[in-house]
Amino acid sequence: MFANSLLSLAVAAGIATLEGCGGGGSSPSAGVDQSPSLAGGPIQAEGVNVPPTTGGTSGGSAGSATPPTTPTGGTTGGAIETVASTPGWVAPSSVSLIDTSNIANFTFTSQNPAIASPGGIEKLTYTDQTTAVALNFDFGCGVSQITLKTQDCRNVVSVYSRLKQPVATTNDASMFLTLRNADGYGEFALRVKDSTGQTIQYPIRLRTLERRQYAEWTTVRVFLKNPALYWGGAADGVLSGNLVEVSIVAAPRNSDSATTGLNYPKGKLEIKDIRLSSPVATTYTLQSNAPLGAGTFYPSTAGRMAVAHGSFDLTLMQKAKSAGFSVIRRDMLWEYAEVNGQYNFVPFDTGTSNLTTLGLKVLWILDYGHPAHGGKVPVTPEDKDAFVKFAQEVAKFGKTRPVQGYEIWNEPDTPGAWPSQNPFEYADLLSRTVTGLRQVEATLPILSAGVGISDPAYLFKLSQTGALSGVTYIGAHPYRKDTITVTSPSYRRYESTPESYAADQLVARQYLAQSGVTKPLANTEWGYSSYEFLDRNVYGTGTSAAAWQRQGVLTLRMVLTQLAMNEPLITVYRLIDKGINATDKEMNFGLLDVHQVEKPAFKALKQLHTLSNGKTFKGYLTDVPGGLHALRWDGTGTSRVFCVWSDNPADAVDVVIPAGYKAVTAFDGSALTPRVGTGGALVVTVRESAGPVFISL
């Protein structure tokens, strides 16, 4: 999960300069089919290079999972809303550092001299006569399509420019980069060199919640006070004196190692502008009619919000419902359901009436092995037939119970769940089980087992078997840690955010589509432990108040991210802690502690449900500055709720609130009091560390 990327490893040893020119690149295309949602009804998922409709959509009722169909921009009382004519944020003034129309201003470098054709640079001229410089790269040994890694062609390449005149700046300044990467085959970083000879590197967040399509140009703002690593010169991470050199770097995705991951075709990063801005506070004016992202969105979370728990205890089910959950994801353990060839579902049926009473449903995970049928996993054809029979019996049992769907196994890409971690073995079981289940259950969704997507090799292999053709959804477990900083033996900031899932999912859809798989991904498990998933040096043990607070912020952002992405299923792991151990990550995923005390994560989701319940989700706002995100829900009349949050710790954003607001609350429901800003405007400052802010109008 936290493997070092080549970008983070290319440090003080230096970069071998190789002159190059020309290069390649390709443009994948794929669609996403329309499948029945777990909530019921079809919806168009945002896919790779699927052209967005203009204006977006809105409408529908909060209790329905049918997608809205009327034009968006929002509707009020049946009338189409007039979208704000001015954006809520305008980029500050800046100066151009490098003339990108002159290729002579740039030099290509390649770190790995063993790569015969590493790429190069070229000048691009567009139909509107604007120009850009392109950084071409090849990290895939010349392959023409995505393949499993059979040869190690990893490299770090860059295009750099020595400024004609050193530019005076400060550590509080920022840079604006206008970029496009239409193929999705690399990761990118900015490097600058100051007059002490120090090189400082920053990640480039090219894919965002608001900018996810490959064809889109993105203007990325990089804050110079927030480096990922640095070396040489003053070696303190603080930009000193003048800016003398600028580089943009490309490397393979950080999941790729010498032997694992995928090889991708040639890629291209287009660079249209590189600018420097003086230090300036970021202010965003929230407008009730701000422009919304294009596309259709589920109007509510009904039937889409799930939480992992191992029983149907009434008190805990009531807790789950109060936090907005309508689905319980639970193991149906084969070993205990079948004894001596006889099926007994009584242990799994206890409390089912509680689900019915509360209007909840269960997503059954059909797992794991059985001592009478192969042990850890079914091995022989007879073992696999026995598992299929088990699945059919579960489906018959579920006919008279509130069942949401069936997930076939759990995490077969891990040795604990499938010792060989062999996707071809799992594919055979999956195909057989889907066929058998459909003989008994014709309509409920069937999901493949949730697997990780940060290391794509397993899911890529699975996609090539044809086994995913029969499922309704492809299960994904997009776990990721929080940003973690280490200082020894040298400084490294490993940036990781919930919002980065948008970019990871885009790549996953890309390689799935190459295999002809267009079924939507569905999150069947994702959560944040308050220990080990966080920076221990900052938050301490898993039961500290700081760790609980941070878990709450990340959990809410995780859910908000998936709402913005229009995910068909959002599953939180888990409802209650497994036990009491402050230094065991597995014990600290719960929204509740073992005594059912509500952690900040639970309060955050409860707050989200309270403020959005009965309202229609309208999508995300598009006029926000980079790193800031905002979602909107509409109630009756002019009633609206916005949730605004930041994923950038380097930027505190002053959000100007519309006149006549009703309430401003922190992520956990505590009240916030806006301050009076310039001209009497009411302002609330949104910081990454403080978590999302809800604004009710």
C-alpha cells in the first residue's frame, strides 16, 4: 500500500541527462455499461472517456434510487435554476516563468541509461494555434497495450528548464501548471531548484474529483511550502533565495515494482503553462447557484450506504440506521452453515426481524473455505460444486429475508483468504457460483469479491478470464493510509488522501475496459483504522483523542469522495471495534468503540445523514480552487445544504457564506460561528486538518 514510488527515490544521486526528441503516446477509449444499481434502477456511471452531458441533471426524490433525469444546475419549484455567471474563485495574478512555445527552453532527461528509447520532448500546436511542450515517456518496454509486467522498464524522465534570469520568490509562494495527460500512464511531480543548489519536489495532483476525464486540461496549484522531499544545497525543504530551475517529472505508477504491476504503453504529458504566484490567501465565495458537475447522480444514499458488522443486534442496527446506513455487509460462513451435508442458517438468521423492522437489508459475503471441501479454499471440481450448492441454499434462504445482494468470497488477493492468491483459481469458482446462483436468484445483484486496486495485477488478470462477465458489480477494496511523513534517514512525505481514489479508479476502469470488462466497480469495504493508518508521530496510539478525530475526518471524506464519484455502493469498515488494543490496527477500525461509544467518525456520518436525509443530492461544485471540494443537497423551496472540505494541508481557504445562512457546523456536528470578513461578508475558514464543514441555507 505504501511502496516507495520512483518519484520519491530519484534523489541526490543525480539525473543522467540524455537528449531526446519525439516520442509517442496513445489515447484509450472505453465506455461503462448501465447496470442495475444496488439501490434499484439503472444509472450511468462515469467511465473512461465517456463524454459528459452538458449542464448536469437533477431531480428525483430522496427516497428513490432512480437517477435524476431533468436538467441540472438544480431546480427550484419546478423552474430551471440560473447558474451563477461568475465563479466563486479566480486564480490570483501570476507571472509566466517559461515560454512553453519555444522548445529550445527545455531539456529532456532520463534517469535510467539502460532504457534505449526513454521518450523525449516535442512542440505541439493545437487547432486554435495555441502551443505546448510535450514530455513523452515509455515505462512499458514499448508495449502497445497494457500488459502484465514481464520486463522491468521503470524509469524517471523529466523536462527541465534553467530560467534565463533567477526569479526572487518565497517559500509561501505557489506555482500554477496547466497540464494534460490524455493516456493516464504515469505519475508526475514538480521539481524546483533554488539558489543554494537545493532541489525540492512536490506531487502533482492531476486527477481530482472535479477533473477526472483524461481529455481535460487541468491547472494544478502547487504550494511551495509543502514539499514531498528535497536534497542538495540547504537541504531543509525551505525555498531559499532565488528560483533558478524548474522541472516536471514523470515516473510509473507507484504500485509498479521490478516484478509486479503492469506495463503501460507510451505516454505523454502536455505542458501549456508554468507560472509563479506571490503569496496570497485563498478565498472562495460559495454561491447557492454555483455551477455543478455534469452527469446524473444518485439523488440519495438509500440502498447504497453499507457498513460491515457480524450480527443483527437491535441496538447496533438502530445505531447503524441513525448514521445513514441501509445495508449491513456480513459474512455467511460456509463452514458453519453446512455441517455434515446439512444446512443450518439459524445462527445467521438471528435478528433478521430487526432488519425488517428498521428497513435495512444485508449484503451476504459467501465465504470462506470448508474443512470437508478442500480446507482453506475449494480445490477439486467436487469441492467447487459443494460451494455452488452452498451459495444456492443461501439464496433460497434469502428469498424470504431482506437481502440486498451476494458477494462471492472476500479478498482472494490476500493470503489469509486465498493462500495461493491465484486469480485464475478464484475466477473458476466465481464463474461456477454466478451460474449456480442465477438458477435460484435471477434479479438480486451479484458482486465479485472485493480486492485491492492500488496494485492492479490481480484485478487485471481476473479481467482476462471472462469470469467478471456474469457479475453485476466488481468488488473493490480501495484502502489507503493517511499522508505519513518520515524524517530518517531523510525527509519524505508520502502523500495519500481519500480523494486519490478517483484517480486510482480511473486507471482500473482503463485496464478493465481493455479486457472488455465494463461492469461498474463497487466499494464493498474501505475504512480507516485509528492506528497504523495514521501518522503515529502526529496522532499517537489508536485510542488517543487526536487519532479518533483524524479517523473521523478521513472517514467522512472517504464517503463524500464516493458520493462525488457516484459510486453504486459505499461500504464502511466497520461498525464497532474488534477489541481493545491501542496498537493493533485491526482493533481500531470501528465507528464505535467496544463499549458502543460513538467515535467522531460515527458522529460525522450521523451528521451527514441528518443534514442530507430527505434532500436531493445534486453533485459537486466546479468553481472551487484546487484542493477544495463542495457537494450540494437540495431540500424544499430554497433549502440547501453544502459540505465543503479541503484535501490540501498547505492551504487554509476562507469560504464566504451566502447571506441568510441557517447554520454552519463542523464535521462532527459541533456548531461553528462565522466571522465577519471584508465588507461585512460572513466567512468560515476551511482547513484540511479540521475536516469538512456543513453550511445550511
